[in-house]
Amino acid sequence: MATRRKEPAVNGSVPLTSTMPASTIRPPLASARRSPFLPTRLEAQLIAIYPLTLLLGSIFSTLSPASRGAPYSAASQSHPPEFAPSYFAQKKNVFNVYFVKVGWFWTTIAFVVFLAFHPGFGRGVSKRRINAVLRYAAVTTWWVFVTQWFFGPPLIDTMFRFTGGQCEQLRDPDAREDMSDAREFITAATCKAVGGTWKGGHDISGHVFLLIVGSSLLWLELLPALTRVEGLRDGRLITLQDGKTASVAVEKERVKEEANATARGVKFALGVAGLMWWMLLMTAAYFHTWFEKFTGLAVAFTGLWLVYFMPRGVPQVRALLGMPGV
């Protein structure tokens, strides 16, 4: 006589309940002791690449004779072009001008290609695809707040002025006589537009922030697809509506469908993320102080945690943003 299969229970209690598909939810491993808000081991290894890259670049700039021998301008956060120790140390190098300066454009293109061609999102306007767009919109909003606009000046310029920064040294001799007017240019863009110098405060590294946020967005969206292809454990933990913890499992019926996914939307995104990592290393080696790079890293990680890790422990937010690959 056939018996009815029971739904798995969490910690020996009631069956799992969630807005996520039942086939993606499993009881947590007995050895699981971490919080749903924390990354998995694989995610932690991936994220650790960024501070290690900044550390490696900073060590290189300290030990390299060419870098140590080249003068450094604190106002421009770089070596003067005529003394640049490397092609990548010049702000006008082709990768900086046409890739980093428009980094969010490349992030968006890579994300759209992945979103359009990867079979894991289903066909048409699926819930997984809508959730992914909302995650992208949330990260983009954080990028706008930090670098473009935050109910006025962006957070980078607001922090710069809060720490004592101002617009100085106008090219116009007559304008120099009234420096109080010069100090009222409240963003770096408006200051430079009138020939001034943005100096005196703490400048969060916008390059570090952009390169980490852009590449991490792509990596965290791609990672579930890549772990399925390689047969690696997922291991993400979530908090359910009843407050209990469960783990997100790979849906076996989707693995075969996604086995060739790297040829359909993933390779281009991987290429963009890889080039962003290389330019992060170059930024770490030749631009900004170590503290400016650290704050760029911290601000980037804050936005990523809010979008990709905080929802795992907050069912209401997860219902809106979903999770990559689920």
C-alpha cells in the first residue's frame, strides 16, 4: 500500500511554509550554525577576493620602485600623467575611459544579456526574471545614491564636504579673491566645471565602489548557475515566515536544462566581471589612498548585503526581491 510522502520539517517541527517553490527548500544541515544573513562558504571565498585585491594592489604600490619613485597628487588621487609608473596608472588609459568611467553601462549590458538568454529564468515574464530585475534596480538605486544623487549631492560628495572638503584654487584670478563663493560648489563635478580643485576632505573611492558593486552583482547572479553546472553545494540558509531556518537546495530537474548555460548569457557577464576585477587591481595599485579604497569597499559591501543577504533573513523583503537561482 502506497504511503503519502510527508513534507520535510524544520528542526522536527511543522512542515516548511514559504512563498518559494517547495522543491527548493530543505531542512538545514545538522552542522549548520551560521545566520541566514551571512554568506555561504563559496560566497565568502568570492567576496574575500575584493579586500585581498585591494591589499595586493596597495602592497605592490608600496614595494614597486616605479610607484615609490613617482610623485603622487592627493588632489587628483593619482600620479601626474608625465610621471605615471604604468600605462594603467594614467587616468586617460583606454580601459579607464571607455570601461571604468561608464562601468554601470557595461554592468547593465552584461546583466541584460544574462537575464535574456539564461534558461534558469524560465520563459517570458517569469517571477524569477521579475525578481532579478528588482534586485538590479535596488543595486542601481544604491549606485545612484552613492555616485550621482542623494536628494541633492551624492553620498560621496556629501561625505567629502562633511569631512572638511571644499572647492579651491579657481583658475580665474578674480574669483580667487572671494574663496567663500568657491566653497559653495557642493559637488566635485560642479567644482571642476568652473576650474576649481576639489580638496581637503575624505574622498570615498568611486572607482573601487563601482568596480566591486558591478562585478559582485554579476557574480552573485551567476553563482547559482555556475554551482549547478559544476555540481557544487548551494547551502544558502533562509528564515521562513514562522521564524524557522531552512536551506535552499538545487532543483535537480533544472540542472540538465542549465548544463550548457555558460554558452548562453554567462560568458559575456563573466568577461565583464573579470575585466572589472583587473581594473580594481590597477586602481588599488595606482590610485587613491588605502583608506579611500577601504571606504569604497565598505560602501559597496553595504549595498550588496542589503540586496543579496539581508532578504534571506527577512521573508517580507525576500518575497519582493527573491534570491538568485530560486
